[in-house]
Amino acid sequence: MCGIVGYVGSAASSSVSGAAGGRVALDVLLEGLRRLEYRGYDSAGVATMSQGQLSVRKKAGKLSNVLAEIQADPMVPGVVGIGHTRWATHGGPTDVNAHPHLDAAGKLAVIHNGIIENFSSLRARLVAEGVVFESQTDTEVAAKLLGRVFETSAGGDLTEAMRQVVNQLEGAFTLLAVHVDQPDRVVAARRNSPLVVGLGDGENFLGSDVSAFIDFTRDAVELEQDQIVTITADEVAIIGFDGVAAQGRQFYVDWDASAAEKGGFATFMEKEIHDQPKAVEDTLLGRTDESGRLQLDELRIPVAELKAVSKIIVIACGTAAYAGMVAKYAIEHWCRIPVEVELAHEFRYRDPIIDDTTLIVSVSQSGETMDTLMAVRYAKEQGARTVSICNTNGSTIPRESDAVLYTHAGPEIAVASTKAFLAQITAAYLLGLYLAQLRGQMFTEQIRDILADLHKIPQKITEILAGAEQVKSLARSMKDSPSVLFLGRHVGYPVALEGALKLKELAYIHAEGFAAGELKHGPIALIEEGQPVFVVVPSPHGRHSLHSKVVSNIQEVRARGAKTITVAEAGDDDVREYSEEVFFVPETPPMLMPLLATVPLQIFACTLASEKGYDVDQPRNLAKSVTVE
Ligand code: F6R
């Protein structure tokens, strides 16, 4: 999510800016941050070191704000340094919360990507020991702890201090640290977050991805899970969290700079589809306490009020509204609270019935969609409590809501939403389970089982992505289809709507999604010879024999000449007989199925649109954030 860059050059030749090994650290860091700018962020900062001097500048907002700060108040150009662009998770996007963060002595600086799950207990321990914190971030906890360990048990060795600290941390993190007492090095560690070393001649680099240093070197080493690396100008030394010498994966970067930003994919959309395992994983991260109970710290609405909620209205637009439809099925089933889902632009013009026991849940990737914002404001005026499910920290909708549940999908750059959708559904499940826990509607074991199934979803998405060639080749063969229909039922219905929307948006093909049961009430008249129909088939293990009902729907359209393409659960061999093509997705509880069944439909739309030569990242007529009503 955050962008990270680190650099160590050769002190001897540092006066010759531009010579290999003798670059000015500040220049390298700012260029790296500029390259990482595509990720989008809300604050940036750098720390440089030279001759025992540590210099830090950081600012909320764009990189240009830090540049202005450096111009106004020049800093040490340095031969060693670290730089960061922040995508806020813990603590809003302010100057104080921007990275780097310092230890108590002001001798050590740290930058961080990820979420330290146990930061509140570590922080409480440090506060009890007299440590004073400036920010609300989890990162500052790592900085303060690292400074303390460096001076005590690590005996002034930054690598050993890092090793001792990471063994106390839980969650996902890439950490980079510099210390004035060891001015020739940057020490970094990674768990569940990316970190790549760039190998230079008399200089070495670190980056959250290769785009951070692609202008300077193409020889790289990707760190493995749970490894620590120490870079100096001439050496790269890797150890495991256990202290044993280790190795990363060496590779050569043959992408151009723009492909590097896309992680080697041709488009941001493909990258973001592949980011989905991480988006779901990060959205789940840090939301259970040590006993496995859900703990949604950000949901700062008094428990008594949450218990008194008599009705939930989900408001959102487009893809986010389809995530809201999944939320309705899950929350009603788990919490027994009535849930309405409403397009935000319709909501406030229909005189909705709202009182102080109504909970409004807005869903928005950007947090800036004007229709959704106006609906939230209207609901607040009517006395409702408002919770925002949002991907953009510090954006307007969460700021104006009573509480927020952030999705941690990272910046979504392609205009059409993919990873934010899966993250929104994940957050909606968490909200539903949390309300069920609070209101005593489910047993602790039931909630724990569903959470365990949710934690298996990232691996299952990875499996679907690994088998993507089947859906891609179908998409390429269907590029001239004038119209495609999508059917689904229960939570498969919003998936069908999303599949159709993706195809409309990206490939400009007429596409419609229907509730499969609605077919016979009209839409079946559209079926003629050769009409492609995607069917999202419910699990055969689900309740209400929906599976057999949907299989009947498949037969009905086939009898009228449709070409049926099904997305079904692995092992559901019944559907083969009725499908021209079947995409199997791994087994999961029926309620969680949208997190898997959506993925082949995204890949289908993206591939088909690319085959037609369209720009999938910026489809015609669309804007990423719709800030007009
Ligand atoms: C579709 C898409 C849009 C957005 C909608 C809401 O791919 O991206 O339908 O979902 O405009 O945007 P946010 O979530 O930013 O409020």
C-alpha cells in the first residue's frame, strides 16, 4: 500500500552527484518516490544521514509538499536515506502521522508499509515505561521500540535490534530503519509485505517494488518471507528472523519503467485483479483480538447504540452497491436485522423512513462519490448513525460519518473497480459478524469458523488466478459477441450484476445481469440461438436447494438456444452436462462465494476488452471518482 525507497551510496565519491555509487541520497529518494507516485498516497517523507547527522522532512499531501518544505528548509543531502509515501491505515493523513518516525533519542528513523496488529498492546507497554508518542500510527511504536532495543539488548547493532523487534511484532510489515550511530547502512525487514533490493556498483537500493530504483539498476533480489536485509554501499547481507544467514530470490528486471509500476502486468487492471488475495488478506488483518474475537477498533459507535439498531440501510453506487447487496444477504442472515440496499442517488429523494435506531452503512472506494456523500449527509440530518466502508483514509465520506471500517485494498488506479469490490465485501462480512457477536446472535465458535473460512479466501483466489488461461481464451474467442447475459441467485445475483457491469464498462458490450429466478418473468424472451449466458451457480451444499433451481434455469435457456457458461464450485460435476464451458472455483461456504465467483468474470471482461484493443484502465466516458451529482 505505501511506497518505500532506501538508498546507501559511497561516502567517498558522494560529492560527484550522478556517478554510480556517488549519488546524492536525497535525489535518489525523491526520484524513487516520484516513481512510486502512481500508487496514490496521502503524505510523504524522507530521512537522510551524513556524518552523524539525521535530517527528516515529512508532509501530508502530495510529494510536492515535501519538496516545498525541503526548499524552504534545506536538509542534509546525505549518502544514506529512506523515503516513504503513505497510504494511511492507523491514524489520519496528517504531517505528524507521516513517515519517517523517530525513536525517543531522535537518532533513529523508521518507515513502514503494512499493519502491525499488536501495536496497541506494545504501545501501552511502552507508555507505561514512560515513552511519549507523537502520532497515532502503529509505525511509531516500531520506531520507539527499535530505538530502545538498539541501545539496550542489541548492543548498538541495528540489524540485531531489528531482529529482536520483528520477533515481537504481529501482522504485516516492511520496515526500513537508519541510525546515526551506524551511518553506513539501511536495515530492513519484511513479513507479508513486499521488499526488493536493487543491486548497484558501490551503492545499493531498497524498494517496495522495483519501480523505486529502476532508473539506477535492474539487478534485483526479492526478499523472502520473514527476512532481514542490511545494505551498505558494498554489501547486501540477508538473515532470517531467527538470525540464520539466508538468501533472497535474485532476478533481472527487464520491464520498462511503466510496466514496473504495474508490477510487470500490461495494465493496472490486471495488476489490481492479481492484488486481490492481498486486498482481502489486508482487510481481514488486525481485526481479531488474541482470543479470536472480532475487534473493530475504528467502529466508534457506543455498543448500546449498535445493539439497539433496528434497521440497516446500505447506500452506495455502482460496484460498491453490488457489494452492499452481498452485505444485505450476509447481515440479515447472521444478525437478523432488516437490511435495505439503496442506490445513493435514489435514497434521499424517496423520503426514506429513518430514525435514531437506523444504521446507515455507506460503501465507497474513493470516499468522495458525491451521490453517496449527499445521502450520508441527509441520513445524518434525519438522526441516523452512519458507518462508512471505505478504501481511502481521510476522504470526505469517512470523515463525515460517525464511524468507519476501512478496506485495505491499497490504491485502486484502474477506473473500473476490482480489488476494492472484494475488499468491500470482506469488510461487510466483518461488520455483519461483529454485529452478530455484539448482539449475541451467533455463537463464538460459529463466528470463528466463518473467520477461518475467510482467511482461506486469499489462497483460493490465488488458485483461480493461476488457472486464468481458460477464461482468457474463452474471452478472446468471444470478442465479437454483441450481447452477454449474466444470471445468479442469492449472493450470486450481485456477482452476476457485477460481471455484466464490468463487461459494459470495459468492453462496451451490451450486458445485463438478472436474478435467475426472474428469467421466466420476462428476460427469457431475449434468448435466441447462440446468445451467451453466464450463470453463477450456487454451491450444491447450500440451503434451499437453490443449486437445482439454477440448474433448471440453465436448462431453460439452453432449450432456447443459449450458449451457457457456468461458474461453479469445484466438484459440482452436475453442471458440466449443461455448460459449454465451466469455470470451477474452490469450495467455500455459500455466503462467501462472491469473493471467488467474481474473479473469473473480472478476468473475462478485462481480457475481452484488451482483445478488442480498448484501454481497460481508462474506459471511455468514465471517471474514477464521480464528484458531481
Ligand atoms: C465500477 C465502478 C463504479 C464505482 C462507483 C462508486 O467499476 O468503479 O461503479 O463503484 O462509481 O465509486 P466509489 O466506490 O468510489 O464510491
